[in-house]
Amino acid sequence: MASNVAERIAERIDAMPTGERRAAQTLIANYPVVGLKTVAEFSQAAGVSSPTILRFVARLGFQHYPDFQSALQEELAAQLQSPATRTTLPNAVKDSAVSPLLEATLDNMRETFRHLSDAQLDEIASRLSDRRGHVYLIGGRFTDPLARYMAAHLAIIRPNVFHLAGQESIWRDRLIDMGKRDILLIFDIRRYQESLIRLAELAHGRGAQIVLFTDQWLSPVARFARHVIAGRTAVPSAWDSSASLFVATEAVIAAVTRRSEADTARRLQEMERLR
């Protein structure tokens, strides 16, 4: 399964010189729109020279700038798809409902974890283990169950964990409590939820760190996120699959548990006594 542009950046960014890294960060912060502009416009947005943009594109494996833009255009088209546009499936998929879906889901998991490094997992777990701040979690129409699932686990591991539920006005009111020591975890896959993007922007403005769980096309929340976990979600179905994000969520929960093993054990013992 071929890597998309964002995944290629994640694979290569550590080896990039400063100018190319700036181009990469500018693209991720405005994905994929900046890459669809001219070389001159992209270079101006990134604050680097046009040759730097071309070297950056070459490092990602594209021979020419139009090839790079074609890849981004294909991603944008996929990003904008709705379930209604994905209802026409190949005959092979229609004839066998389980096998193609299973294989695609397994491939999604492999690809997701190929681009999720141990270092990134460790850094996210380190922040979530810091009990001096609060942790807030929220998801979109189909991804909020993942936020709720993760919140239920983190609430056992550490104090001050809050799942933002209910009407938008209710969870927006929690912004007043968010500050520099706090973390907001957002789950958002295509088609991206405008209210979550606005919440991320406001929380980021208050100094909270954003951890985003999204798909390979990247929610616009990525422009405000300190960490992005991009799971593969496309399967031969009218509906996207959150299976890879579910496993990534469990990987983060496991990493936080390992970091907080002694404190978690004490909290569990106290919970059992209270029960």
C-alpha cells in the first residue's frame, strides 16, 4: 500500500535540512491546500526559496512538482468523499462481504503502525502521564465512542480526565479551564467536523496541547496539533473503518499504563476498596 504525502513526510522529516523541514511543517499545517499552490506561493508561505520547495518535493519521491500536486489532488478527492459516493463496489467485494473487508482492515493496521513510531508513542504517553494537568477527550459523529473508550481507561490510570459530551455549548464552556499543562485529544476523520476544528483552534490559543487521531488525509485539526496519529481508514465499503484508530488508541492506553504502573496499581486498589 503506497504511502500518501503526509506519511512520506513523517518518514523523512528527521533527515530534512532546516528549509525543507519548514516546508514540510507548512504543508502539514495547511494540508493539502498549500501544496496545490504554485511553487512561488508555496515557498512564500513557508518562508523558503523555490529551489528548497523543489528539493523537498524530490525528497518525498516525486520527480516533478506536477506529480506531487497530482498526488495531493487525489488525496483531496478521497478526503471529500461521502458514503453516498462509495456505495458502488466491485463485484468481487459484493460477492464476498467478509474477506476483502478483513484483508483491508489488517492492511490498514499494518500501515498505521508502520508510520507510528515508538518515539511518538512514548512522547504522547509521557504527556498523558503528567498528572499536573487535565486531559480532555472528544470525537466526531462516528469517532466519539473512541474518545469515550479512551477516557474510561485513562480515568482509572490518572485523575482529572474528562470526556466532553453533550451539546456543543456545554463542552465549549470547558475551554475556560484549559491551559498550558492540559491536553486535548481529538478524534476526527473524513468528513471533518467544523466544530472540532474550532474547538482545537480555541484550545490551542489557550496553550493546551492537542493530540489528534485522524485518517491518512489529515483533519484540519492537524494545524493545531502537537502530535498526529494518522490511521488508515479506507475499506471496500460505503463506510470508513475506525479499527486501526481503535488499536492505536489501545496502544496509547497501554503505553500510559506502563509509564504509570505503580500509580495505576494504587488507584486500582483504592477503587476496589471503595467498591
